[in-house]
Amino acid sequence: MKIFRLFFWVLAFFLANHLWATNDPSIKIKETSECVLEILYSESQDIDKEILAYLSKNYNLNIIIRRTLGRNWNKIDSAHQNKVVELIKRLVLRAYIDGMHGKMKPEIKYSKTRYLSKKRAEVPTFVYLSDKPLALTYRVGLVSDQWEIFDIVVENISIVLTYRNQFDAFFDNNTSEALIEKLETLLTNENLGKSLPI
């Protein structure tokens, strides 16, 4: 009986710790980042497709893109919405891949997850591309019991807010058709890795 009781408590302790671990968003972010970097520095001929497929399997990228577009989402014709989302995914990925080209593989250090509420958290990291670390924080939220990325803050600058402001300015005088043209033109930019203006 004592052996059974001991086994029960050991099992309960293991499950509790396993549940806590899987609920920590930093674990998934770390695993995803490591895999993306592995693909990025591989000899694959389809790096962009492989990274996009892997990211899409682990995160709903539409969430952060919709948050970036903000109220402008409703200004995009319904027939154009899917195309706009896919173009933004390709652009961000291209900019990331081109921007990392020729650079050494970065080292990423993770700080303790900050829980802002039951459904919101921040995962602070430091990315070492050179001697000076770059502060990068993932802002995440629970959606259908899964941690999803809501925003990425680089050196206290919100990626979502930065691009939302650009989309706001763009839609003051432009249509969703013009946005598609702009995004498609940007995809042909050979210096995309240096900046990604809308």
C-alpha cells in the first residue's frame, strides 16, 4: 500500500511539473527559435518555405499579422485579405533571411517568463549577434489553450505598433489593391533585409 501511495505521489509530481513546463510559453518559443536557426543555417535550397511551414505548424501567424494591421483589416477588401496576409508572411520571412545572410549564428539567452495575467505573458530574451546583446521580448497570449505570439518588442520598440502606424498612414490615401501592389514590389527589393518599409 505504501509503495502504491509513493508511486501515486511521484506520478502526480511528475505530471504537475510536466503540465507547468508545457504551459510555460518560453519552452515553445525556445524550441521554435532553435529549429528556425537550424533551418536558416542549413544547406537547404528551400529555406524560406521550410521556415514558414515550421512556424505555421507551431503558431498561428495570422494573429500577429491581424494585430499589426489593426483597424485597417476592415479596409481591405474581403477578396484581398488572404493575399495580403500571405504576402506579409513572405515579406517578413524574406527580410529576416536576407538580414541574417552572412552573419554568424546568433546566441539567444532566455530570461524568466513574466506572467501578466492568466492569459498574457512576456518572454524576455537577449540575442547576441555581436558583443552587444539585443533585447527582444515576445508578448504572448492564450488562444484556445495555446500560446500565440501577439507582438515582438525589440529594444523597447513594438513591431506591431511600428507597422500598424505605417499601415494607418498608407490607408489614408490608398486602397487594398494598392497595398498588394506595394507588397509585391517590396518582394523584388534586393535590399529587403536592411529595412522593410510599407
